[in-house]
Amino acid sequence: MTEKTQHAVIVGGSSGIGLATAKRLLGLGMKVTITGRNQERLKGAWHSLGGAVETAAFDATEPEEVRQFFARLGTFDHLVLAVSGGKGLGPFETLDLTDMSSGLDEKVRPQLSCLQAALPTLNKGGSVTFISAVSAQLSAPGVAGIAAINGMLLTVVPILAVELKPLRVNAVAPGVIDTPWWDFLHDEQRRAVFAEYAGKTPVGRIGRAEDVADAIAFLTSASFVTGQVLTCDGGLRFAA
Ligand SMILES: NC(=O)c1ccc[n+]([C@@H]2O[C@H](COP(=O)([O-])OP(=O)(O)OC[C@H]3O[C@@H](n4cnc5c(N)ncnc54)[C@H](OP(=O)(O)O)[C@@H]3O)[C@@H](O)[C@H]2O)c1
């Protein structure tokens, strides 16, 4: 008997880690749907994947758009949540605490609202993978805000793994990864930050989107792994 093709949905799959994950899961023979807000970016991602994915444009911060997307989608097997904001970096003394609410609105709430909307059609034998960040596991100065935001996602993982069983619920916690997420920095600033983190990281380099895609692909297919956070940071957690 032939096995049914698994269908993975990557919310925030038009760039960076989500896009690399799409490529990786396609390579595993899955059907893949990627989403994002920007149509042009989605089109570029579709081209870069040889037209082998489905695409859908919606804003994951808008609950009604999220609800409509999942209502249209039909049943599927794996959900990867890559949506992000980017607020909350900087020394605590001068941290704008409204950035913490933005982080909640731009990253935590959309990831959770996608999972909620997906539950009726997400195969219970499948998986969900949140993308958090290693900042939530570091004791590094300057990450209190972003750590608080990402820590919320890490906190819910074991709870949801039990509450939503047998659906497997995991997260990856990436370190510093070279993706467009860092585009808020000028080239020179970005090079300096990457060089600094490469120096701090035990493996001697910063990460590539493909490194995290490998970790996500593992969590997607490891049918005896749930409630876990897989840190994918080249060892930064122990050195920063
Ligand atoms: N890069 C790093 O160093 C790093 C480190 C730790 C954690 N992370 C986390 O990894 C995840 C992926 O980040 P990345 O580095 O791959 O960033 P990226 O290249 O900027 O990709 C983010 C993706 O999310 C989509 N997106 C953002 N906001 C959205 C929204 N409201 N609705 C729908 N789609 C949305 C973007 O497309 P549109 O903009 O077109 O919507 C894009 O496809 C994020 O959660 C980020 O916080 C990244």
C-alpha cells in the first residue's frame, strides 16, 4: 500500500528559515504550502523552489485572515510557525517596553492564533513546530526584551504537547542565523554583528537558514519526540 503524501504548511515560508524549511521538506517528499504577507516575496520564493509549492498571502497578525486561510486549506499534517517581529533588542535600562507588546502582537499571538485556527484540520498524527529563539535561553546582556517574547513560546511547548496530544508540539530555538531578519542593520553593522557572534559561537560561525531547516525537518518527522525545544545555535547558548 502506498503511503499518503504528507502536507506541511509553513507560515512565514517566503524567506529565511521558513523558505529553507520548505526546500528541505519538499526534499523529503512532502507537499508544502508557504505563506507570507508580501505577494512579490512569495512569488520569488515559489520560483526559487521550482514552482513546487502552494502559496498563500495573508497577515498572520489578522485573526480573520488566519481563520479564512485555514478554513480554505483542508486537512494537513505539519505546521511550522516562522512568523516574526524583531522588536525587543537592546539594553534593559533603555528598552522601550512597548516593544514587548509589539513582540507579543507580531510573533507570539500570530504563532498561537495560527495553531488555534489550524487545530480542526491539522492531522492529530502530525506535528507543530514553533520557531522561538535562543535569546530566551541565554543570560546575555541586551536580550531581556526579545527573550521575554520568545520565552513565551518556549513555555507553552510542553503544556500543548500534553493538552493537544497525540499531536506533537515542539520548538526550535535558533541562534544567530544569516537571514533577511537582520536587514534592519546596515551591511557594515550586520557584518560586524555576525563576526562578533561567529567568534563567540563554539562551532566558529553563525548559522545558515539550512541549519535550522534541518532541525525543523527532524522535529517534523521524529514521531517519538514531543514537548521539546531543539536549540540550533552552534553552541552559542553555552558561550554567550
Ligand atoms: N535570523 C535569526 O538570527 C533568528 C534567530 C532566532 C530566531 N529567529 C526566528 O526565526 C523565525 C524566522 O525568521 P527568519 O530569520 O527566517 O526571518 P525572515 O527571513 O525575515 O522571514 C520571516 C518570514 O515570516 C513572514 N512574516 C513575517 N511577519 C508575518 C506576518 N505578520 N504574517 C505572515 N507572514 C509573516 C515573512 O514574510 P512577509 O514579510 O512577506 O510577511 C517571511 O516569510 C522568526 O520567528 C525569527 O524570530 C531568527
